[in-house]
Amino acid sequence: MSKKVYVSWSEVEILVDILCKEIKKNIPWVENIKGLPRGGLIPTVMISHNLDLPMLGNIEGRNENTLIIDDIADSGKTLEEYNGWDTAVLHYKPHTSSVIPTVYANEWKSDDWIVYPWEREDSKAIQDYIYNK
């Protein structure tokens, strides 16, 4: 089993700042953002405030100016549903993710399990969609 690495709020703020710079530089046409439940919602709110972009609730159809945001591209399973969309994550694990996000704040080369401050400290080091099957 991989060890857990706990990310602090101050680290999240730094990652969000980096991600906002990457978004402005690499996806300047973004007009609105959509956060993926659950992990992507808090970073999306922070990015929305930082870049003054509106957040979308539901997405109907494909909007080329919408950016999909999640906390991490670990296995890539969640982002696979948004193939063809621009995506942004705080952490990207290139050795395990099936998807390369459009932009990311940090490339995480370890198998350590990242625990964000909005998660429970006793969270299991396994994705919800695998654990709940």
C-alpha cells in the first residue's frame, strides 16, 4: 500500500496560483469552469475567484469554452469521461493516469496517496469508484 501525503491549505493555494497561471497562458479562451464532484469542487471555487470565471452547475452538450477541473489525475478514470474537453488538475500522475490533462500545477511522480485538506484524514488510499464496487 502506498503511503499518504497530506497537502495543506497553503500548499493548495500555491497549486491553485500555479494552475491559474497555466490556464491563462495555455487556455486563454476559457469563459467558464466546471468542477468535478467531489475533489474538483473546492479548487474550482478558488480558480473561479482567482480568474473571475463563472462556475457551471450542469453541462449540457459540449462547450469549447468550458474548462473541466478536478483535484488529481491519478488513474485518469474520471477525466476519461471528458475526452476532448480542456481539463485542469492540481496534481497529475503521468505514470498511472490514462489521461494527460491540458494543464496541471504539479507532476506527481510518486505512488504516494495525496490527501487534500477537504478530505477526511482517515480516507482510504483507493479511489471511490474502485472501493464502492
